[in-house]
Amino acid sequence: MTTNSGVSTAVRATELRPLPRARNGRRRNTFAPYVLLSPALLLYAVFLLIPIGYAIYLSFQGLRLVAGGAFGKRQQVFVGFDNYHTTLADPEFYSGFGRLAIYGLIAVPVTLGLALLFALLIDHPKTRAKSFSRTAIFIPYAVPGVVASLLWGFMYLPSTSPFSYISKTMGGGSIPFLNLPLLFPSVANIAIWGGVGFNMIIIYTALRAVPADIYESARIDGASEWQIALRIKIPLVAPALVLTGLFSLIGTLQVYGEPTTLSPMTADITQTWVPLMKIYRDAFTRDDLPLASAASVLLALGIVVVSVLLLLATQRRAFGGNS
């Protein structure tokens, strides 16, 4: 029979047993994690780091006409910060951000508000058909942005719009969805329709992670479902709200597909309606990649700054950290 002291000695001997050594006598050093990570790191470098570095390099280049042939040719030369100065002095660049701000003031609050409302309604204990409701609200997110823009574009056109048809049958006229002042809500509606489901799933997942005992304690104390939603559920899912708000804000700063798809349907959406449309025009219509690269770098820096400021502003409230 093994005594307790014998067992303790055996356990200590097992714990102090040296790591297995390779045949050459050196301690085994495995490279398996690095081998498994190498494909992801390679893709990250090829499709993200190298393009970013090349865009920064191009932003310091310029196109200059040099002699050669009947008409000469353009050659890239180093111009320093000239492209950045040109971009920052371009009024169209700031006008695009102004229109983007109006678009964001409509799209972001409405998207987050509807996502939170739907998440709370689905999480309500008396709600029926929760699985069907989640799927139905999420389905628009699976529709590609170009397809959604075309779908809503035909619903906006006076000749094919069911809303304009109903308005005409009631004695009114066509509804100018694609003209000011309804243009901004019409474009924002496409992003809202497609983005509510994704944000709702994030908020609903955060709600399901809250222990049910908290709700039961509140109900025992006499709290109504409305009070539980306002005073318990919403504060507890604040990190999810910050996350979805950050996603929505970044998506707003990068908006491109919706106005570009709708632009052939209306004259009010120009080639520089938002910053990314101006960048596309400079790069592929005017063939000025250095200027487009400088604008892209400025836009990327702006997105990083806005994201950091949002996280700093909400850190204490949402995550309990020091701001």
C-alpha cells in the first residue's frame, strides 16, 4: 500500500520531470503555431499591408508631363506633400464630407435605434416566433449592396415606384425620392434596411448573455418589462451598442455602393457626392492615382481618429475603464 508521503513524493517527481528533449539533446522547440499562422499572415501582408504601403508610397508621387513622342508622356516623380495639399484645398472633398455627415445623421441613429428595438422585442418573454423574427429581420443583410440599391432604386423611380403609383391614385403626384430634399433619406434607407439585422443580432446576443436571475429579481421587486428594458437591459448591453455604433460609423465613412448605383437615376448624385466617389473619379476617370492615394490615406486616418475618439468617449460608460 502506498502511503500519503509516497504519493506526494511521486506527484512532486512527476511535476519536476524535465521536458522531453530532442535526439540531439536540445530542448524540443516546436514551430507548429508559426507554421499554422503563416498562411493567414501571408494573406494579411499580401492583401493589406503591401497595398497600404503602396498607397502611401503613391501619395508622395506626382504625374509630370515629360518630352517624348508627339504628345509627350506622363511620368511619376516625387512631389512630397503636394497631393495632400491639393486634396485638403479641394472644396469638393469637404462638400463630400458635408453630404456624408447628413447621410450619417440619418442612417446611424435610425439603424441602431431599430436594431435595439427589435432586439428588445425579440428578447421579451411573451414574444412568439422568435426564430422566424430573427431570420426575417436578418435576411436583408444577406442581400448584396448593389442588388439592394437597384431594388430600392426601381422602387424610387416615378415610373416604377409603387409608392408613387399609390400617391397618383389618391390624387397626388409622383414622390421625388431621388431628388432633394428626399435624396438623403432615400439613400440612407438602403443602408438602414440592410444593416438593422446585423446590428440586431449583435445586441440580441448580448441580451441573451445576461443571466436570467437578474430579470427575475427585478420582476419580484415589482419592475415592469418597460423598466427592465430601460434600467437593466440597455445598460448591460452598452458594450454591444458601442460596437455596433462603431461599425455603423465606419460603414458611413466608407459609403460608396448605394450612391454610385443610384447616380444614373438622378442628376443630384454627382461623381464627387461622397469622398470615396471622388477618390474613384480621380483614380479611374482622371487617371491620377497619386492624388487618389493621398485622399485615401487622409480618409483612412480620419476613420482611425474618429474610431479612437468614439472609444475614448464611451470607454468609461460602456466598459467601465478609465477614459
